[in-house]
Amino acid sequence: MLWGEPLGRLGLLTRLSEAICGMQPGWPPDEYWVERRPPGDLTTSWIANLFPPADDFRASLRALFDRWLGEPARARGYARWGFKEVRLGAAEGVLLRWLYPSAQLVVNSRNPIDAYRSVKGAAKDWRLYARWPDRRVDCVVSFARHWDSLASSWGHAPPGLAPFVVRYEELTAGGHLAQLASRLGLSLDPAPALAMRVGETGRPAALSVLEGILLRRETRSGRRVMGYS
């Protein structure tokens, strides 16, 4: 079962990744973790910097996603689950890999010009957020910078992250489906998948000359990473 942008604009995973990135080699110091303290009675110990076990911290975050996204999927008969998002970059990917070492990450990019035309045609009031309430996507520049920051981030992803990267244009033309099926351990039949139109968000909007210039200028880095001219 694939959930679609669960609580998307709230940016829960992004906020978690931003907070957890503060955990670096050397911090927290070893002596802060309770399991590194000498065994014995803690009632008279100095506890100004006494942290619960690191493994429990990780397990508690994983339990959040298991209960929130995993249990509802299993209750509906699905053995495997995942979710799609349009707000996640490599930082969130690092967090997901930490929580789920066996998880498969798929990065599906779309040409930013086509993506912008689609969004502009569907969201005419522009009440969109990369993260609510402080990161609003409400014009061509904010959209382009949002796209570029996400796409560019994968160019700096650590080697161990290893997502499967495929462009939307290639996927909808039938390319990479066999590799994707093999990577995910799924049996996929390309013909019915490509023939079925699940839905659409509206007609793509026309692009002005200025919008085209701004899109190309603000997405230069991300287009290079994703292989767009």
C-alpha cells in the first residue's frame, strides 16, 4: 500500500530530519547515555545530562511510523507499505534509511518546467506549502527553488543512501520498469500500469517567457543533478 503525502504540508519527516541532524560524531558525548554510565543506583547521580538509551530513541521514532503508516496498511491486507511525497530530499532519505535499513528509496524527478505547468494549472489559488506555515510555494520562484533544493540534495547524498533514481519522462514511456520491479522485489506488468490513468490535477497551464527564464535560472543545479538540459 502506498500512502500519498500523509500530512504532507506539515513537514513531519522534514522537521524530524532537521532536528536529528544535530546528532553528530562526538555529540551527544558517550557519558550522556545511561547505558554508558557505571551500573548502580541512579537516585543520587548527577542527571543534568542523562539520556535514555540511544537504541530506544531510534526504536521510538520507528514505532511512530510503524503505527501511523504500517498498521493501517496491514489492517487493510497489505504486507508491504510505503508513501510518496513531493517535499523530501536526501536529508529525509538519510533519516528513513536510519530507521529502516532495508527500505527501498525511489527518487522520481520530473522536468521542472512541466512540473510547474502542472502545478500552476491545478493550484490556481497557490495555497501550497513546502512546510506549513513558514515555507510557502506561491509563485514561480518559490516553486523553482523548492524543486531545485530537493533535486540538488540528491547530488550530495552519502554513498550508503543509494536510492533508485528515475525520471518521470522515462518511467511514463515504459523505461526502467523492469529495473524498478527487480529493485523492489515486485512483479510488475508495464502494459496495464501505463494504460491506466488514475487521475489528473488539471490541464497544464501556459508558460510565460519570464516564467521560463526564472525556472531555468533557479533550477540550474537540480537539473544538472537529474540530467535535464
